[in-house]
Amino acid sequence: MDIERLHIRIMITCSIVGFAKREALAASYPAEAIDELEQHGYIARTRYGHYYNTKLAAQYLRKFITTYSPRLKVAEMVELLEHAPEYVVVDIETTGGSAARGDKIVEIAALKIRNGETVDLFHRFVNPEKPIKNSHIHGITNERVKDEQTISPVIHAFKDFLGDLPIVSHHIGFDWYSFLALEFFRNGIRPTNPAACTVLLARKYLDSPRNNLNVIAETYNIPLLNHHTADADAICANEILQLILKKATAQ
């Protein structure tokens, strides 16, 4: 049996509700195939030593999380932000693009916004305790973050900063539902904050050839320095948001 088919069979085995202990997997599959899947984040172990399929687990958790932080329609997002005395605009950088495959947060930057202006800032680097695969995108290396705190104390500090305020990002499905809210859940925090997405808002209210952060910034002459760094991207996302809210109010 080739390695790809072995991988698929192992992942199916780990999809069973009762999970699978290593001894049970090792009785049926080569140890190197199990280790390779774990190394690349497709399967992971609970504290009790049971393996589980990380993709399915992330899907189940996202469905669970959205019962606490429901996905809003665009009109609901506008109404939320127009009436909120404050909200938080956030951006993150990660080890890779898939929380379902075990990728982790390496940087969080957030702006607390009141009347369109920044009144407070949260910015932390995070030691992900695993190799960073996409340093070529954001420039953050394992050497850069090896002495930083791990996610647990950082996510609690971020929750203290966020409180119960609405959270906004330029791709809420990635920043919030896939990573931040998932870390809230993992660290015993119920992720109940209402969430708004500048990508979805831009599709309705802006006239940009694409809705990537850098393309919108270029289209509307919004400064974007050091793209793919969390603090610069959060600042740019807030500028885009303020433009969107002005256009939404004018309609």
C-alpha cells in the first residue's frame, strides 16, 4: 500500500469518535507513517495519548464556536459597528495557513477604536513551539520568537484587552474563527464576541478589483507599510473600515 493511501486510512481511523490510541494505530500501520502525519499536523494527540484528526476537530470546533460568536450578515456588521462605542481591529500572523493542520499564531496586533480613532494598542509576538513554515511571507522566524511567551498567557492578555467588544479583521474566518476564537476555546475562554469582516464589507461598499488588503489599500491610496506584519495590517484594516463605514452611512 502506498504512503498516501496509508495516510488516508490512518486519518479515517482517527476520525472515529472514540479516537485511536497509538498502540491501536501501531498494530495496523507503520510507525513512520503515523509520525509523518503527526509531524505535519494532520493528526495530533490529546493529553491522554489519543490521536485525533485535526481537520475534523477544527471543523467541529468552528461550528461550536459560531454558536457563541454567530456569523453576521453585512448589514448586521454595519449596524453593530455604527452603534458600538468601541471595537477592536485585529490582525495575526501564523506558522502557516491552516489551523486545521495544527498551525499556530506567532503575532497578534490589535487596535481599540473609538469614534474612528485608535485609543489603545495590543501587540505581542508568540512562541508557537513548532516550526514556522511561512517566514518568507511575514519575516518572523523561530529564532525571533524563541524567547517570547507561548500562546496561553498571550491569549489571556488579549482577552483582557478585547473584553466583550466587537472584533473586526480583514478575513474574520481566518483571524477570529480559525485561530483566535479557537485559542480562546482551548484556553478555557468562551469566545462570545460579535465579529465583523472588512473583506465582506468591502465587497458591498468598495469598488476594488480584488479585496485583498494590499489591493484595496492601493486602490484607495491608503498607506500600507510592511504588509504581512500584524501591526501594519491592523492599522491598514482600520483605515479601510473607516472608509467603508463612511460609504455605508452615506447610502
